[in-house]
Amino acid sequence: MPRAGLWARVGDRLIVGGATVGDEGRDGEIVGLHHPDGTPPFDVRWSDTGRVTEVFPGPDARVQHFAPHGPRGAGPGKDATRS
């Protein structure tokens, strides 16, 4: 189930934490959206493999925004997650 408050735009970066201690996790560019409001799932091109997969982000995921003006006042490098 997608987390409340998580959204993205094409070109943003999805960062997923590692599953175990010492695992750095992975990141990728969001290359496609399935909903006009930018909520998950996302199509992500992973930086480690170059493959594109459909992703339903879990609680260890966050979005780094790169658009200068986004919804909710997000700017370059701002995180879309809420605590």
C-alpha cells in the first residue's frame, strides 16, 4: 500500500534504503507515472542496472525532487517524505 504524502514527477529520484545492515540500498530516476497526481506506483530506471521496473515504494523509500517548483512547496533536493 502506498504511503500517504509520497508523490513524484518524471525526472525525480527514488531512493530505497537497504534491507539489511551494510546494504546501501539503491536509487533510480523516475521515468514514468501511473497517476496524474504523481502518486505511486512509479516506473523507475535503476542506476545500478539500467532496467526499468514498476515500483510500489515501501516505508524505506523517499523521493528527491529536482523540479524548481513542485506541489507542496518542494524544491531542488527537497524530500517528499513526511515523518
